[in-house]
Amino acid sequence: MLFYRNHWVPGKGKAFKSLNPSDGEIIWEGNFANNIQLKAAVVSASQAHPEWSKKSFHDRLKIIKKFYSLLKKNKDIVTQLISIETGKVLFDAASEVQAALAKLNNSIHAYKKRTGSEANNTGVIKASLQHASHGVLSVIGPFNFPLHLPNGHITPALLAGNTIVFKPSESTPMVAEYMMLLWVEAGIPEGVINLVHGGKDIVQALCKHRLNQGILFTGSYKVGKQLNKIMANFPEKILALELGGNNPIVVWSTRKINAAVDLIFESAFISSGQRCTCARRLILPNTTNGKKILNKLKKKIQSLSFRKNSDLYYGPLISEGATKGFLDFQDKLVGMGAETILKSKKVKGHFNLVTPSLFNITKMEKLHDEENFGPMLQVSFVDSFEQAIDSANNTKYGLAASLISDDQTLFKVFVQSINAGVINFNSTTTGASGAFPFGGIGRSGNLRPAGFYAADYCAWPKASMIKKL
């Protein structure tokens, strides 16, 4: 169902389904919006903007807080919906809900610190700064965090006084609709948030609509590049791209092999590798210690039981298409000269579950610098820490990186040298603080960081000079 003008209406466009990625069962059926419905949703948001933006920050916050109160009250239901529709194990789905709940206070703090208003007196001149909303902003959500990541845009946008057209992933419409139900129950005014389902045609139409003032997108570099081409015709509009990564994890000078292996495993394979911050490349010293780490990692992967009650069960890929793409990527890597350590394969009796793969790419003449959204780790051996940094930076992406070491002085060199927006020490590549900006450089985005700095692209500054005559 679509939601605009304060009503739920069936889509009149192409039919589509949401499947449980664990067993292929149909769990949701509906239709995309057609062009007329899309235009109606944008107009609905545009008409709601003047009244919403005129409300005081306190009044807007009161409604937003009600949504988060309802989300907390219904967190078990939301956790189950995320698990069913994405295939995440329950602890993973629950952690997403907790991350979403933490978004409220971080967004409030960011709004007050980075936007809001202030004034300075310098003699007879008073300098004043205020921030204004843009108008209608379109949020394009991903499948892997169908609650947390869309709300990472929606919440700061609403706080600043914008209205929203939300287009969720085609793979997770059920989570999106339940989230919309909670916003409605919270008392969100008519037209402030509008939900439409659709594919690339709907997204392109949102980009081009004269009343839409911006696209806030989370997804792949390929799609982000296509959006950038369209939005180049509209330089007056906001385009915030939070894209993927080909993230390195470097292990150097550590005797804590078991701890290192645990961090590597979680970095690469949590959510079955379907996080933009998951480690894709492992860089090890070309020593006995480095080979021990790889051997223990291999044994840990081989110990996976693929039973839901197992501590090492980590969930399926999102779809049959994603599974095929992952396995095709693996074949391409082998064809380019990667040495197979563990080759991924589909698990019998499970719809989209695949085993993790490990490849040694040390001797490859040309690296395959593409993000692979799945449980695969490409391993390189190097002879020096300087070479490790060079190898880590040998990518067009720049989202996340991590160093595991007993020597903290190495991290000072690492953090100064690595081209990434999220850089961790003795932690997974997937860890990020909501109290700081989130995003990367290169193919990982267009330098409009999410997280704490999302407030920046949700409001624009008005600076005034006031002089007494």
C-alpha cells in the first residue's frame, strides 16, 4: 500500500512481491505507484511543508518523540519484521532497532549544534544566523537496514522542517509500511511523510519533479552514479549519496590471534556481508603469524553449522538475484587469477544461504576493485606496514578501514594515512558512532556524510547583518 494525503491506497503500477530470503515464502504482495500517484505524493508533501516548517522546533520534536516512543514500545514486532523480510538473525535485527532508537538523541544534538540559530553583537552591528528547511526531500532506502538507514535521513529532515517522500527498497516494503503506521499513530500531520513503492522509474521521476528539492540516497555506487548523472541537471537540489565500500582490515604486530580472528570474522560476515562497512579485504603480514591467522580464520568458517540455534548462523543473502551475483563475482575473481582458499556455495535446504568464501589475491596482476555484497574476504600478504597501508588504500572506495594491533603507535600512522571516513582500531570495520559523521570518500559517497552531519544537508543557512541607523 501507498500512503499520501493521509490515506492508504493500493498502488496502480507494476505488481511486485517480498519474499522471505530464508525460505522463499511470499510474505507481502502489492504494486508500485504509477506516475499519477507519485506526483500526488510529492504534491501532498509540498502542500504540507509551509505549515510543518512554521511549527516550532519543540512542536515538531513532540511528534517525532511520539514516533520513537511507539517504536520502542513495538520493538519486538519490528525486530521480527526485519528478521523475516531481510533474513537477519534476531540479534542482528534487534541491534538495528536499537541503532534506530539511538538516532533521536543524536539527531537532536546535531540539529542544535550544527544548525538552529545564533547571534553576535560587534558594536553597532548585529550578526544573525538562522537555518531554513529545503521543502520536499525524497528518501530512498536500502534493504539491508530498512528501518535504521531511512530514519537516519527522515529524522534530521523532519527536525529541520522538511517534508518527506519515502521510497523504500523493493525488497523490504513490509518493514516500511509498519514504520509508516507508527508515524501515523504518532500523529504526523497530513502530507508530512508520504510512502510510495517503486523501482528505478519512480526514483528518476522523483529526481526530476520540480517540487522535489533533494534526494537522500543509501545504496550502491552503480545506482548512486546514475542518480548523480540525473541530478547534474538540477544543481539547485540536494543530493546526498551514502554509497558502498571495498573496505580493508589490516592485522599487524599482534600476538592475540584468536581475538584478531573473531574481529575479522565479524567484520566480514555479519549480516552475511550485506553491510556497506563490512570488510572485503584482509591484509596480513607475510610471516608465520600472518599465516596462522589465516589458517584459524579458515577453520572458524568451516565450523559453521548453518543451524538457526548456532552462534555462528548469520543469515541468507537478500534474494536469488543477489545470490547469483555473489557467486558470479566469485567466478570472475577466480578467472582473474585469485587463489581459492574456500569457495562459496549454496547451502542445501536453505533458499539464499551461501557459505563464506576466502581468496588469496596476493599474486593477482590486477585487482578487482568492486564492492561485493556478500560473505567474501580477499586476502593479501605484504612485507611491511607501509605496504599494508598502500594495499589498504589501493581502492577507488573509501568508507571504512580497521587496524588490529598490539602497538597503538601504529594506529596514529594508520589513521593519518588511510583514505576512509570510518577508521577503527582493534574493532570491527562495521562499528560507527552515531555521535560522529558517517560516510566516506571516492566511490563511497559525495562527501555529504550521514550520521551526525546529516543535519547539514537538511537545512540551509540564512546570515543577516543588522545595523542601527
